[in-house]
Amino acid sequence: MATGKLKVHSENILPIIKKWLYSDKDIFLRELVSNSCDAISKLKILSSEESFDVLDKDLQIDVKIDKEKKTITITDTGIGMTHDEVEKYIAQVAFSGAEEFIEKYKSKDEKEQIIGHFGLGFFSAFMVSTKVEIQTLSYQKDAKPVFWTSDGSSEYEIDAGTRDARGTEITLHVSDDSLEYLEEKKLEEILRQHCSYLPHPIYLQEKQINHKDPLWMKSASECTDQEYLDFYRDLYPSDPEPLFWVHLNVDYPFHLKGILFFPKIHKRFDFQNNSVKLFCNRVFVSDNCKDLLPDYLMVLKGAIDSPDIPLNVSRSYLQMDKTVRSLGQHISKKITQKLTSLFNTDRDKFISYWTDIEMILKLGILQDEKFYDRIKDILIWKTTSSEWITTQECLERNSEKAKDTIYYTTEEKSEPELIELYKDKGIDVIFTNSVIDTPLINSLESKLSPVTFKRIDAAVMDSFIDKSREKTVLDTDGKSESANIAEFIKSALDMKELEVEAKSLTSDSIPALFVIDENTRRLRDFMMSHSAGEGAPPLPQKKTFVVNTNNKLVHKAYLLRDKNTELSHDLVRQVYDLASLSQRELDADAISSVIARNTKVLEKLAELV
């Protein structure tokens, strides 16, 4: 028997690895099974290089539990190790056998990719063990079995082994504080999470854990819709079916495969919970890709696999660098290509998906100039005529009647009479009822200058004035009837800060409306969203109350000003309240007052019958 010391710079390195390298003790099983998988992949590569036969049916990994002995054994039928290789790859901490092998045998077969990265994975076994034993026999002709053991200190023993079949068997003597790993259910959970897509059969207590290759290993042309849906169901068993998906396959300047799904947005959907699963050579690493994907793509689900992704030494999470940022941009580009293709080939289907995908597009426009450049032509809006048009289509269709202006409203069921004014003039009005639309239109204005967005009640267009019916007759004081009506309305409302105008609108059905300067409204909306609660600064309230001199109710209230002053004032207030309700300018606290005034007016009118 020979003895030796682990060849490390400090005798304290192994306790540090055991305690601090891995944040999750479960990782030990992933690392050991990954090593076993590498051993089999190496054997298959060598079989073609050195011309010897290997039968797939003889290649597998077995994980077995012995509760009585308190051991977990991981056995593979892979390449095995000689005495010198055990000394080299086990006794020298951080010497990566996988990386050395890759340099020597660069396989073109992606199915035989080597998983290992750092050479530290084996030592994760000591997180749950008081002692680890290795029995191994190399594939090489006339090789002799080797036995290696260590209790996790810097001391180890190496001797002749007893294994009589090619491969490696690792036995963990589980420590008392890790006995939960002797439960089959616990190990199955770990294996299914981390090793479900490894390329060689894995058995736990003689039950196979992994059954099929990940779908991302196939080309998109080879995959059916049903396979995509089945794969999504494997990843997210309780989710509704996704809308559609993007199949990623990149070879240059980095290697990346994956499938990203656009999920169906539902009431309980968590926009903050990124659940794209990150793999490295088919080994699950993390279900958090927040550093890889831009914020606006966090809503996506699916899987990404790349051997080029820089991981921390424990292979638990990403390390940010130029590669990660490049991957994120490439994924974003592929997403926009998919969306643009869908828009161009099946616009109706694209529109049917809009509710679920609009947040991605709109956030992307705000956060990423490159994304905007690629997606700007498929940004669509619903119009008050129930059509869906792009920004550019809206500008082109309104170019004569509203040059460089896009009119919008925020509520589909509000301001119906005002909307009709625009419809009568053939001007498209779009809906901006998403919470993100206010910053979005600010951004679009800066990109599309001199284009501006205006809410339909930001001004009264000249084309909405019926000049043939304007009240221009002057009284003895030189005031027009319109000016007198406006003066009467202002006096009846008794609101000093309120500006009142009387105009002859083309539609008789509109009693009145509020006109609020576009910039003032946006400032008010911004302050309301950022300064809610006590101590908030006063909000700008300046607005103009425009009454329609062609409306019967306004006209009647004006005629009653001397005959029944109280009723005429009540009718004016009623007109004011109706406009407030229609344009969502009524405070919730004022509802009860409006109801009381409405009841009072109806009672007075009933008395006149």
C-alpha cells in the first residue's frame, strides 16, 4: 500500500471546498453523475479513435442507496482510471481532466460533449460524506484495478483495487448531518432536476431517471409542434400551453442551443419570476437567467444550453462578461426575427397574441435601441374602429387631416361622443390603455420627431367647429352670445381656477368636454404615479371646460338663467358632472355628491311636470 499527500498549495484547501465552494449540498450528486457521464462520453470518443467496440447497451450510470451501511454508490461503465490517472485527476485538486481530454480529442459529434469544467466536482462528495472510496478499472488493455480513499483531510490512501469491470465506482459514507440523502425520493428529485437530459442512461435503485434527449439538440426542421408542446409540459407541468416558441441554434461566435416559449399571460402570472432554465452541456445549472436575458425578455420560459456560458467555479450561476452580453443580444435578435416573421406571414395570428406579447415589445423599445430598430414596424395599436394598425400606418392614414399627430384615448368605453367626432372626420384614434403606454409614447416622440401623440381631449380641432352655427351675434355691450354663455357657465360653477369656453361643435349630442394640455396631463399622470400618498406635491389642475352652444341641455340651462336661476345652475353642474364622468376626471370621493346633485335635479324637473 502507498500513501501520499494531496498536491495542493494549502492543506486547508479541501475544508474550504467542502464548506464554501458549493452553496447547495444537493450539487454533489449532479457533479458526480456528470463526471460519470463524462467518463462514458470519453470512452465512446476513444472507441472511434482507437477502433475498439463499445455497445450502447453496456453504457450506463447506476446510483444505489444502502441505508444500513449509510452509503450512496455511483457506478459508471465509462473509461475508468489507471493508478497514475487517479493520482493525477483525484489527488491534484483543481486539475481538470475533462479540459485536458477535450484538447486532446476534439469531437465533432455534439452528442459526445464533455461536461466537466474545473476538476473540483468530485470533491463536492465530501460535503455529505465522512469518507469517500473509489474503485476503478481503466479501459486500457492489461490495466489493473485501483482503490483510492480519503476522509476529507489532506491525507489519502491508494492501493490495488478489486473492480473486475471497466469503469468507476464511487462510494460515499454519508455523514450523520446528511442522512436525508439516503432517501430515494430525495435523490430522485435531485437527479430529475439536474440530470434529466444527460446523454447516457442514469438509474436510481434500478429505475431509469432520464428517458430522452432534450428537444433543443434537434434542429427546428426536425421538431413537430406536438414535440414542442410536450417539451414545454415536461418543463412546466402545471402551465397552460404556450403561444409559440423560438428555437435557438447558434454556432458562431459562440455555441448556444435552446428553445424559448412565449407563455400565455394569466391573472396570476408572475412577471418578476424568470423561469428560463440554464444548462451547460445538458447539465442543469440554474432556473434564473436574469443576467443572460434582457429585462424585457424575462417573461419568456424555456431552456438555454451553452458550453460557452461562463459559470462560477461551482457551476451554480452565471458570471457576467462580454460573452454573456453578446448571448443576450443574440437571443433578443432571434426573438425579433420570429415576431417579425409571424407579423408578416400571419398578421391575424400576431394580433391574437398581442395581449400576451405587447409588454415584451413595449419594454424592449424603452430599454434597448437595437430592439426598437428591429421591432418598430410591428408595433400595433387598436383603433376606435376596432382595427389594428402600426404606428406608421396610423401616420400615413391621417397624414392629410392630422399631419404628424397621432390621437389616442385611454379608455375604450369612455368619451364615446368625443370619439365619434374623430370618426366622423375620418381620423384614426388609437387606444393606449397599457400601464406602460405613457412612457412609451414619450419615447416614440423622441424617436419619430416631429411626430406627437395627443389625447383626443387635448384640444378642440378646427374641423370640429361648425362655423355656420357659431353664436357670433353681439349684444349691446359688444359681447357675442358665445362669450355670454361661457361667462354664465363660469359663474354658475363658481370655480375660479376653471377656464370656460363656449364653442359651436359639429355634434349636437356633446354637452361639454374638458380640454387638458397634453404636457400638463402627462406631468399630472407622472406625479400621481410617483408621489402617491401624504406629503405629495399639489398636482397641476388647470383645464378648460368647453361647452357646446349647439347642445339642447346647455342652451336650455342658459335660457333658464333668469326664469329659474337655481335650476339653471343645477343643470350647468349636471353638464359638468357628466363631462367629468365621461372623461374620467371625477374623483372617487366626489361620486356621492354627484349622485345627490343628480337626484336633486331630477326632483326639481319632476315638480315642473
